[in-house]
Amino acid sequence: MRNSFIRVFSPARFGFEPSRLCGVSIVAAGGLAIYALMHFVLGDALGPDAAALHPRQRLLGWPLYERVSSRVAAIDHLYRSGQMPHDTRLGVCLGVSTNATGIERRFLDARATVADRWIVLSGAGLSFENLEGVMLPVFFCSLKPSAVVFSVHPQMLVGERFMSDAPTLGDQPVVGRRRRALKSRFASIAPLGGLPKHWIVKNHAIVGHFLNTQFYAWRLGVFYLAGVSAEGFCPPATEPWDDDPWWLWNMNDAERRFAHEQIAFWRKQGHFKAANYHSDGDQAQSFVRMIRAYRELGAQVYVLLMPLRSTLRELVPENAKPCLHEVLNREFPDEPPTVIDLEDAMPDDLFTDEAHLSKTGAERLSRILAKRLQAPKDDSPAPGGS
């Protein structure tokens, strides 16, 4: 009976030889050894915190890049498919999250006559370098802009340097209960207790961003040389024109907790120190490159100084705005871009935090801006320097 049971349930009966376990064990042990060795090799080569792969500026999160690319691709598709007249004059508002909350396209379409149709494209974070990188897909659009408005803040001359403890903009950070739950899952399995400390696991976000950045740059270069338009660079968005930031418009910060966190972060970044503002720094050079590049496309360039709440304006050094004007006047002595200064144009009660306008504030600012972007009635607008 016993021998019969062994014959019925023998591994050999199912085509499996126990001797093969030796080979599988060797492969598994070798893989684990390599994985463990990588912790020390990568830590020694790139630093324990992957310092060699750290970006210059704060991480933005790749969904933001994809959103901008897909909206530009949709404009390209509409133009190439004949759904937009070929003589359409496109206006583009480029900026960060304050651009998204502060400018409503419909008011520009109705009254800003330096262009026929407008689109508002927004990055995030106070950094000219990040804005430059996010907006590169605009150059792939077959419909070149006739007017470009840079919605900026003087603090962008300082930028937002990468800090490992700062959350990625645009992505939901793993914090609080989610982080504790993630750690507890590893801790509940004894062999996996040290896994979060492994170099690859600990630095996976930095490594992922570095690889994405390299692939993004490679794609841009190859597609540009191949003459690929924006529609071929990225799948078009269903709705290209509007990307309303409802969550920022409806943010409840009555106790101003988020506003205090904003100021604390910008203080840590050095935005409130006069010595950090340089007219020839990396951020200033990035801004100049963007202006020149869009002018080469034939666009009339405007620089809009976006509104700030009075509590924030009082903290920004007095030399910040003159420093920005110095950059523009020195680099473009013959034709400096038209500067529209609306930094103190909005009352404090129209902000949801220190820098983002409410929907009511956005409507008021958009009306003011649209009036400033009206072409002279006796002279048809033509692309070129402002």
C-alpha cells in the first residue's frame, strides 16, 4: 500500500526530477548574491544616496511632461488635419502652476488680439530650467506660435534645487499611513526586513527619473533630426485647450497651513536671500535661451510678472525684480520683451495660498492680461520681436 502511494504521488510521475532542484537553487543563490553585491557596487560608484544621478532642479514627475506633450500633440493634429485654418495665429502662455490657476484661456481667446487662439501650458515649481525642459515639445508643433507669454516670478532666478527630502511635484508622495503600511509589509517577512535599505530600492525614484530623463532627451534629439512633428512624438490629448486646475481653485486653506509650508519651503530654497539673485546665473541663462528660441520661431514675446499675496511679496528681496529686468535689458538691448507687471494687481482675498489665485482671481487677472495683449487697431499684428 505504501509503495503504491509513493508510485502514485512520485514527482517523477509528473515529469519532475528532484535532482533539478540543485540547479534551480544554484541559480537563485547566484541571483541573490549578485543583488546583494549590487548594493555595495552601486553605492560605491554612485554614492549611497545616488548623488551622481541627482538632477540639478526639483523633480517634476513624468505625468506633467506627458500632459504638456499630449496637449501640444493635439494642437499639431488639429492643424495638420485641417481642423484649424492654416493662417491661425497661435498664442501660448507658458508658466508654472500659478500660470495654470491664474490664466483662463477663454478670456484671451475673446479679447487678446495678438493671437487668434490661445493655449495655457503649465509646468510646476519656481525654476526656469524645469520650465525650459517641460516646454520643449512646443517646438515640434507644426503650428508655430505667433505670441508667447512667459508667466513668471522673479524667484525663478533662484530656482528650486533638488533636495532628497522634497516631494516630487506632480506625483502623489508615499507618506503617512501609506509609507508605514509599505514598511510593515516588508517587516512582517523576516528575510525581506532589510529590503527597503537596499541601494536600488532606496534610490529607485532617482534612478527612474535619471533613466526617463536620458530617454526623453534621446527621443527629442532623434525625432528632431528626423523631422517628426508633435503628433508623432506623443499621442494627442482628447481635449487640448483647457486643463483647469480645479483642485487648486477649490483648495481650503482657511488656517493657512499650506501657505506656511510654502513659505518654509521657499525659505529653505533661499528665495528670500538677496545674495541668491544673479542676472548671469544658470536660471537666467535658461530664461534667455527660451526667449531667443521662441523669437526664432517668429513669436512676439511678453513677460508677465504673476501676482503674489502681499505676505509673500514682503519676503521677496527688493533686488529680485530689478535683477530680472537687468537680465532682459542686458541680453536684449535693442528689443527687450514687453514686461507686463501684475505682481501686486490682485487683493489677498483672491488667493487660495501665497501664490495661486482662486477662480475668481483668475477671471479678473485674465481680463486684465487680455486687455494688455490687444494688437493696435490700425496695424495688423505681425510675428517678430516685441
